[in-house]
Amino acid sequence: TQLGGAGLNIMGFCKDFNAKTQDFVDGTPIPVVITAYKDRSFDYYMKTPPVTYFLLKAAGLKKGANRPGHETVGYLSLKHIYEIAKVKQSDPHLKTHLPLKSWVSQILASTKSLGIEVVRK
């Protein structure tokens, strides 16, 4: 409804978005940033899915721990973390391009908040 409230062509956005995401797995969250202009035109770009989505998917979980730090609900390898970091680093719309090591550190912190333990395998 925010698109309609700005006077934008909702059907045009939906058709274009659906065409661009037709090869994505159903249910994958795709963050979108839309810029609306005074002439009622718009531009948008899609970001990569959130790190949490990738972590839960890789661990085969529907949700994280109820008590992170007190319970472990799943396990991932360092290879999983590295692969997720490569995907996030490749997002062309990031304002700052972090080194891969920084992405890995941030993702490791996210695993702790979800109750996922990282193993060396």
C-alpha cells in the first residue's frame, strides 16, 4: 500500500519484480529498496537475502534458539560460513565493501545469536 500511496504503478512493479525473481527459490526473502520520483516513476534494486535466512537454511532449521548462548539448535561448518560470506560480499548494492574476513566475523556473531555452533569440518 505504500507504493500506491506514493502514486506508483503497483502492477508494473509486481510484474517486473516477479520476472526478475522467477528463478529464486519460493519463500526466499528478497529485501528491496525502492526510490519514488515526483513524476510517479520509480527505480528499485534487490539485495541478497539476510544472513539469518542463509544460516537457518544451511543448518536445516526453521528458527533459532529460544535461549541463545544456553542451547544449541544446529551446527554449521566454517565452509558454510565462508560460502555465505562470499554471497553477502558480492551484493553490488552495499555502500561499503567489507573484506571477506569482516563478513565471516559478522556471520560468526550471527550464528551465536541463533544458537548455531560452528564446527571445523
